[in-house]
Amino acid sequence: MFKIKKALKEMLPVAKSGFNFGVGRNPRPSLSINSSVEPFNLFPSVGRPISSSSIQAQSTDQEIVIALGGNVGNRIQNFNEALRLMKNYGVTVTRHGCLYETEPTYVTDQPKFLNSAIRGTTKLNPHDLLTVLKQIEAELGRTSGIRYGPRPIDLDILFYGNLRVNSENLTVPHERIWERPFVLAPLMDLLGSSGENDTVAAWHSFANCKNGLFDIWNKLGGESSIGNEGIKRVLPLGDQLVDWSKKTHVMGILNLTPDSFSDGGKFLEERDAVSHFRSLISEGADMVDIGAQSTRPFAERLTVDQELDRLIPVLDEIINIPESKGIILSVDTFYADVAAEAVSRGVHVVNDVSGGTLDPQILGVVASLGVPFITMHMRGDPSTMQNHDNLLKIKMISNWLASD
């Protein structure tokens, strides 16, 4: 019988009800830009590519929020390419919202959209930032078409510093934020549960509500609308977009170790490991976590080569059996090289019990691989997790929880 592991806990900010942005914080007054500008070329790359000399940089960084959407082509690939191009053109991404698959609005006879948002900084002024975003849209294949119709990518400036911008070509905050759940959902992911600085407090003030953007979000249904009302939170896993709200997903555990707590030594032979994998699937596992290194207290640490020698023969066999089709596979490892090799052979998720502390290179490697990363917490390492200091920390935490 397999164990149940809650492996992909959603780490999403929760809006505190009753939060008052006027308490303990006095945001700077928002400034306004009202300007008349020359006619704007919607797709400036056509005959006029952007160069560094055509963009004017400001002396200080401004914090920004940009919404992403699209429903044509490989949506994930388009998002990733848009983020890469933003970096090239002078936008530093500091936070990512979750991904949301949404029913089309306004023009409904078209494919579902993928939506998200990023928070970042830039020295570009608002209109140059708009020019850059239109350039990126054009590079990714967007052309003039039906308003609100299909498009490979759509990039909108939601907020720019604490400014209000009203010009012929640009309105900031974006005028339709307040009516679009598919914009507000990822925006909530980026904001957290409180006004963390004066710029964020200004963004909330634009909503003209006591609790800022949180009130607007709650009026549109808030968190309870996710999974309903044509919007669902998804995670890309292989060629799937997994919606975690539809059901409780069950993870089976396959340990290829001689010394794990409950099943150490049972699946060292390849045929036994594959047989157990088949049993997990037949019993209802949606995903299987495969580990070749024990992290129990005082376990002896394997080298990368030793771990791969245990893992790869079984993984190669599992990948090629019919039962693995549609099953999410994760590798339980703290080694960057093991993670990279496993993903190259078809694994979808990397699960690191050390949260990147035992091999810090794993963080950059997983980012480059573009796969989900389960980060867990470990007290020290297997050789120290049971020492006096770590056990004392457990007692302190237990007492604190008991007193709450």
C-alpha cells in the first residue's frame, strides 16, 4: 500500500480581511502623467526594430506589474520567451504569479487563455516600456486582429511605480483591472497579504476601497472563484496543465534504498521496483516519487554516481512501460546532477528534502530545466538532525504552537 504525501502544497498569499492601508503607513501621493504624444506604432518591429539607443533610461528603478495572456500556439513557451525578452530589454523580474487557464471573455468563440502576471523593476519610462512590450508581442507573432480575439501573447502594464498615466496610447493603472478576475488572480499572488511598501500601498489606493485591491478581488469572488467561474489555477507538468482544484492527488513512494524507514531494502532489485510501481498505479496513485538516497537520521550519504547507479536503471524501465503514461513522476534528490539527469529521461518534478541547502546548485539547475520544484525543510542534515540543538528547536516550536 502506498503512502500519501502532500507534495505540492500551494504557497499562495492569503488576503487578511479588514486590513486597513491607512494604519501605520502613509504612502506618498500618487503622481499623474498627462501627456500628448505622437501617434504610436502598434508593432514597432515592423521596419523599425528597437535598439538600445532608441530607449531612454531613467536614473532610478520603478516597480512595475505586467500582465501576460495568450491562447495561440505553445502558451507556456510563449510566456517563457516573453520573460526572456523582457530581461533583454531592461525589465528585471522579481516575482511570478501563478498560472491560470481561463475561458475567453468578450469574444467567446476562441480557445482558452493562459494568464499570469509578473512583478519587476525597470528604468524605462512608461511609454518606452509600452514600446518594448509591443515589440515583444510582435516578435512572438502577434499581429493586428480582432479586438479581444486570439493572440499568441498579450502584455499589459497594470502598474508603474506610484504613477497614474493618462495619454493617447497608455493608461496606468490598466483601466480594466477592476473587472477581470483573470488579471486580479495572479495580481493577488504578487501582492501578499499586506502593503509592504509605499508603492504597493499606492497600487491599493487606486482601487478606492478600504482594503484596496483585496476588496475588488473579493467582490469578484476571490479565492473561492478559482476552479469555478471559468478560471482555474494550473501547473505545467510535462505536456499537461494540471488543475489541483479538481481532486485530491495521491502520490505513491518508491524507495530504491536499503535503509529507508518503512520499506528499506524491499525494492533494490529492478524487477521488484517496477512491480511496486505498477502496484502503486493500480491502487490509484496519480504521481510517483522515486528516491535512491535515504535521508533518515544518520544515513550514509551517497555520491552522485552511486545515486545515479541505483536510480537510472529503474527509471528507464518505468518510463517505457504502458502504466506510466499520464502519471506524474518526481525524483527525490538533493543533487543538481541527479535532478538534471532524471529530468532529461522524462521526470516531471524535482523534490528536494533539503530545500536547496545540501547542493545549492540545484536551484539554478531546476530553474534552467523549467520543471516544478518541491522545496522541503530539513533540520541540518542526516548526520545532525537528531543532535541536541535541533531537538531543542523542535521543543521550542511545539511549545509555541501549543500556546497559540
